[in-house]
Amino acid sequence: MNEMDNNIEETLNSLNGLQRATAPQGLYEATLQKALTGKLVQMPRPVNRVVYLRAAACIVLLAGINIFTLAHVGKAKTQTEYNSSAFASEYFSFLKDM
């Protein structure tokens, strides 16, 4: 525990002699002037054009896949009618072997 106390004291002593950071001259006046004039600084847009183009390409691709799927599903062969007796005979066919 003594070593930990020594490390704490050493860290606190290393802060001795430090001065507070000072702001550049005129920063307060410039900030106040901008606030009073009401001029807003426009920030650059975080999303660039490439992101929009990629998103549009993905949407077009998904829409194309959906249209292709709908066109081919409509032409698929119709499923045979459900016949409960055929289903029951196939489902319980393992009982015949017992």
C-alpha cells in the first residue's frame, strides 16, 4: 500500500508549477462579434455525393431483383391440389412396414 501512496504523491507533485492555459487574444471579442451580427458559419456536409450514389445504386439493385422475382414467380407452374387422402397415405406409410 505504501508504494501506491508514493505513486499518488509523485503524480500530484508532478502537477506543481503548471499554469492555466490562456486563450488567444481576441477570441472572446471575435466570438461575441459573431454572436451579435447573427452570421452563422456553415459547416461542411458530413455526407458526400458518393454515399448518396451508393445508396441509390443499392435501391435500384434491390428493386430490380424484386421485379425479376415477381416476373418469374408469376410464370411458375401451379401447385397440385391438396389431396388429404394422398397425404395421409404417404405420411403414415411407415406404419405399413411394422
